[in-house]
Amino acid sequence: MSDPMKKKESFFQSDGFQSLLASLICILLGLLIGFIVLLFINPSGAAGAIGAVIKNFLNYSRAALQLKNLGNTLVKTAPLLMCSLSVLFCYKVGLFNIGAAGQYVVGACISIYAALAWGLPWWLCLLLAILVGGIYGAIVGVLKAYCNVNEVISGIMLNWIGLYTTNMILTGVKESTSPYTLHLRDYAPQSVLPNMGLAGLFAGNEYVSIAIPLAIIIAVAIKVILDKTRFGYELKATGYNKNAAKYAGMAEQRNIIVTLAIGGALAACGGAFLYLTDYELWEVTTSAVPGMGFNGIAAAFLGGLNPVGTIFSSYFIQHITSGGAYVDKNLYSSQISDLISAIIIYLCGFVGFMKLTMKKLNASKAAQDIAANNANAEPAGQDASKEKPADGSESKTEEGGKA
Amino acid sequence: MAAEKSAAVQNEPYAIEMLHITKRFPGIIANDDISLQLRKGEIHALLGENGAGKSTLMSVLFGLYQPEEGEIRKNGQKVVIRDPNDANDLGIGMVHQHFKLVECFSVLDNIILGVEPTTKGGFLHKAEAREKVIALSEKYGLHVDPDAIIEDITVGMQQRTEILKMLYRDNEILIFDEPTAVLTPQEIEELMQIMKNLAAEGKSILFISHKLNEIMSVADRCSVLRKGKYIGTVNIADTTAEGLSAMMVGRNVNFHVEKSPAHPTDVVLEVKDMVVASKTHANNAVKGVSFNVRKGEIVCIAGIDGNGQTELVYGLSGLEPVKSGTITLNGKDITHLSIRKRSTSGMSHIPEDRHKHGLVLDYSLENNIVLERYFEPEFTSKAGFLRKDNIRKYAEKIIEEYDVRSGQGPITIARSMSGGNQQKAIVGREIDKNPDLLIAVQPTRGLDVGAIEGIHKQLVNLRDEGKGVLLVSLELDEVMDVSDRILVMYEGEIVGEVDPKNTTVEELGLYMAGAKRDEVKA
């Protein structure tokens, strides 16, 4: 235990730093591959296009416009962060919540409908979305806990069920001449998330709301719950080894359901965080599950599966996604922005692999270091406190051994 | 005979030599300048306590780890083993403690896995392989049916399949990693004979074990490791089991459990007509078992593995529901209570499978030590936050009292600890709960004599404090030595109750094999 050989772990070898490094390498690789793809399609504009993606709001030269567009990116970062927290939370308990995408849609649906059809205030819309999202997530949990249905299968199915139910429900509150839902600002101003003066910080961008600080607070809260509470201890134990959790008397079936309910609530809250700003309108002819929940998976991994890390990774992914809009459409077709951000996000999923590779490289390097060190200094006897040299019997046998 | 043979073997050249191997991990020197020389045709035992570095040394030989210092020689030539494929090319094969077999494949399919004989068109061509397997099986007296499906055959037969895998690949150096841990006494005898046959045919065998009597009966020489250091190599003919154990532990070990006669008092556990369903077949695994355990006695459930002991314990601990019957703990009916309630009612349980049930391997040692107590006010505040300082203090206490050794103390990840120390942590955790009834299932499985002695002592202490102990064990020595009363289980029923003082291992064996039974009314 008090081994003199034990090297103090330097900051650079700490798990956190290694995660960060792995994430950065993945981002760079993603940018590089995106750049190569652009080179193939049209070499002349590749550098400019990838630059535009990275610059995002900095493509504008006026400070006010920059701030306003930074605000727009943040507005969409909040729901992404919530989705990635949903994925992360379930992942810590050993569950892969691919259903976050559908739970996000359900959150959007409930908040929009509660706002427009019932005229509820914003906080009630938000709470209802969280509640229904939680129930929606719990369905996956019940199926998993009691019928042993894989959460990925039921999650994917419920994504589609959620999407089409949403389209159906929201048809009742859409504009008569278009497939979009009504503007909350015009028809249900009481349900728009307040901005508490945040708009002023972003050059009057009225979409910037309390959703952004709330999402960050929730991320920190998730971190605290997982690391510091009895609840988190139980959930992680269940995730790591559900047999041991059962043996220790934890209600492992209940834990699965509770976890997925929380995951559902987080993702649904994300849906409400976006649509209650009125920044986007739901299109009732949507025929694909929105990518927000899926991007949440990438954000969770890019953030090193750390709730605080996901704050930054979510921003980055949204930054790239929004930045895609600035690619020169004269040189590239309009889908290219999505393609480039998709490539980068795809590479973000490789963080775990990258971390493992770095670990292996480190280990072989450390082995060489130790060998080199050892040539100079012979370490003191290990575990001296415990070991009492044995008496005669030992030296006798040692002689026998050498013979 | 044994002496003659080892004399002949002594003149053989070294098949494999590991010279001055040093391997370090963060916080620990797993192998510190260890040398091991294996002669052609000898059975060389490698002995050491849990965590002495045996597994690490074998992993180095198998190419799983690269040593920082030292070299490996084969037939005197220096070789570099980068990965298990290199080891295989050099003719080194290993029977792991946990078999690496495909359960739903036949014996033959498992043997040829990875080296499948194919025709030019890419079709399997098994006839030839089959003949070779049958020939090998006969030559070494293995008697394995090549067409049997792995999940249908006994653990002993599965092990022979592993041995055939090595032979099929023409391996010359065979490593057996604690091969007897999973076998019945009869199977152990047969394995010993097989090992002797293999050595007689010129194979070199490295036999990792801490069962001294097995080493004494089968090995030619024995190398001993202790705490990562090389202690010495001795000829088995020149030593005794006591001598070996002193070398291994560094002190003299008492093989016999010292205990005063039991003074059992009130009944603490009463089981009536308990039936537990089987997960693997339609019959019940436990068929209406009745017995009791009193305060101040150690009751042992003996039997050959797979006769319902596991399910019996699952039923008692609540891991599986009981189909019918009643369980009473301290006069309270706990038949349908949750696992948590049983635990807080005074039941402790050292599980059979420490990796599956006993530990969350990815949790730190301290988190594992509070696995069943984390919710108590001492470890969780009213608001639901963990009291990490108290958890650390408590973990340090258990680590100290039960001599749990690990690289980084309380924050060591359980997965990185040696099996024996993992077990010590579990035993400490369960005993320190101060239970009225301790159910200990194979508590010394895979442990060295020093650790076994310690655990046996703790069981006896618990008994002397007036607690009830239900010990489930497959080790006959343990059954005879530790218990005050023995119940023998055969095919889901209790077929005999004997007093260890008035019985013999042979009589127990008859009960265990189903050849003898009493009408037991416990």
C-alpha cells in the first residue's frame, strides 16, 4: 500500500485529461476527414467551407450579429445538452437510451400542445413535458425490467410511435395553410420561456432564455447525483453488475425503470427547452425522427461521459451543426453542411476507442520508463510493513532451490 | 517410484526458462526478479499465496504482459513472446481456471476452433481431426466423447477438452492454472493420473496450485513465490507439505482448525419443506428440504457440486423465490421477505460466485465494502448524500482487520485485486455486519492455506460468539475440519446427517454419491 514505487499520477496521466485529449483528437480527425471529403467534391472551396463550419457565428463581421448568432447556437445547445444528459445518465446505469430521440419529440409535443391548446403558462408546459417524457421513458424501463425486452429495440420503436403521435396531436394546433405549428409568441405568449434579461447579453436575441442556464444547472446536478448520493451509488452498482446489486438487496428492477424514466424526463425537457422558446416550429409532416436525440449520444461520448464535459461537447456539436449553414451553397450542394457535421459527430463517437488506444501507448511507454529508472535506482523492499522474514526454514529451502 | 522418476528427469535439459523476470504495476511489484526453469518431461508446481504473482508470471509467459526485465528461453534459445499467438507457436498451451469453451459446440468443434482443417473450397474437413482427437484421447487416457456438446458434459470432461485442445495443437509445454479447484475428489485423482501420463510422454507441465497434497502427490519439483518474490525451488522428494507451506506463507501454518466443542443453543434458522425450482431443467433443484441451524454451531452442507446446494442458498438468501415451504430466521418468517430485509434481519451471505454476486468489480474496494450497508445513517446523510469520509474510515478498518491487500488501498478498483484478496474483503464485509446467521458458500475457494486458515478461524470465532454458521462446501477437508454437524445433499435432498467426529471421508463419499441415505429428520 505504501509502496515507494508508486508514482504520483501527474495531471497529464489523469483520467480527465486523457478523456479531454481523446475528445480533441477525435474532433481534429473529424475535421480532417470532412476536409478530405470536401476536397473530393470541389477542391477550390474546401478550405473556405471547413473554415466556415468552424467559424459559425464568427462568419459575421459585426459584433452584434456575432452575439445574436452565438445566441442562436446556444438556444439549440440547451436541448442537445439535455438529450446527451439523458443518454449519459442511462449509460451510467448500463442502459443505452437510444429512445432519447423519441422522448425529446414527446417533450416537444406536450409543451407545444399544452401551450397552444390549453393556454398553460410556460412552467406548467415544461413540467407536463417532463412528466409525460418520464412516463414515456418508463415504458422502456418496464419492458426491460419485467419482460426483458432490449431497451434499444423498444426505444427505437417508441421513437417512431412518438413521432407519428406527435404529428397527429399537433395537427390540431397548426397553421391552416402550412404544416407548421402556430407561433407561441403570437398565440400563447404566456408559454414562452422567460429570458430574465439574458436576451440583452446577446444583442437582443429574444430566443435566448432561461433554458440555457437551467440546462447547465441540471448537468451539474446530474454530476452530483451520480457521484455523491446514495441514489447514484445504487444506480451505478446496478449498471456495473446487476447480479451484485440484487445480491446486495437493491431493487434492481425498480432502478432500471427509474433510470429510464429520468432519462425520458431529461430528453423531454430538452424538447420543451427548444420549442417553448418559439425558435423553431414543429412541422406536422415530419417523417424522420429529429437528430437531436441521436446527436445527444455523440455529445455524451465526446464529453467523456462526464456531465460537465457534456456541457462543452454539446456546445461544440451544436456549433458545428449550426456552422454548417455557412458553407458556400454556390460551390457545394445544400446537404453538404449536414454531411460535414455528421462526419465530425460520427468521429466523436470514437472517443472511447481513442482513449483505449492512448492508454495502450502510454502503458508501453511507462514500461520503458520504469525499466530505464530501475537501472539507476533499486527500489526499497516492497510491503516492508507486512512482511516478516521467516526464520531458518526459509534459508534452508532456498539452498535446496539453488542446488 | 516417484524418486526414481525425478532423478531421471533431473538430467533433462530445460524446455523453458524464465530468467530474472520483473514486472511492475502501479503501486505493486507483481514479479520481482523471478526465475523459473522447467525441465522437459517434468511436472513443475508453482506455489504461492493469492497475489504472490503466479498469474502475472504466467501472463508474461503467455505474452499477455511484457516484463520490464528478464528474458525467456526455450531450449536454451532466447525468445520474445509478444502475444498468445507467439506463445502458441512456441508450443506453450494453457488450461485456464475458467474454461474458454463454446458451450453449445461439440467437444471436437471446440478443439479445432481456430485451427479448423478445411478443404481447398473452404469447407470444413473434420474426419481427420476427429481421428486425431480420438487417438490423442486414447493415448493419454482422457476418454472424451468428441461429439458430446460442452454444456451437457461435466466440468471434469470440459477440462479434458481443454487439455485435448493443447495436445491437438502439439503443445509441448502445458500450463494448468489451478485445475483442481472445480473438480470432485474422484475427478482430481483422474486428472493427476492424466498429468502423469502427459509427463511420461515427454510433455513439460507447469502446475499452478496451492493445494499442497496435490503438489506432493504429482509434482517433481516446486517453485515458490511470495509477495512477488522468488523464494526457492525444491525437489518434492526432499520436502514435506509443511515445509512447502512454510516457504509459501513465511511462517508455519496450522492445517487443523483449532476449536473447542460447540455449545449450540437456540435455533436461529429453521427451514421446513423448502422447494426451489431449477433454472436449467423442469425438476425442482431443491426438493422439500428441512433442517435447522442453532446458535453457536457450524452446520455444513456437503455434496458434489450441482446437487442443489446453490439453489438452496439462493432460496435462503432470497436470490430466487421459494416455491413452497417456510424459512424462519430468529423466529420470524422470512420466506417472502426481500433480500434487503433478510439482510437487515440478521442474515449475512458470502456468495459462491464472488464475481457474479459478491462484488461490483468496477467499483472501488471501499464502495464494495459498504455494498450492503451504504444506506445506513453512518454512510448516507438524511438528504441522501453519501458520507464518503465515513465510508473511507470503515473500509480502512475492514482492510486492516482482515488483511485485505491491494495496490492502492480503499480506492483500488476491485477488478484489479487478486482473487484471494477480493474474497477476504467479502468475508470481512459479511462478518463485520455482525449477523445472527452467516451463510458461507465455499468461502475458501481458490485461496491459499494462509488465507484459508484465517477464514476458518473467523468462522469458528463467529460460532463461539453464539452465531449460527451455515457452511456450504465442496472441499471434504474443510467439511470435516470446520463443521460441527454435516448434512449431505444429493439430488436436491438431504440424504444424511453425520457428526464429523464419528465419520470418515469414505462414509461421506458414499452419501455424496447417493450410495447411502438415511431418513433425516433435522
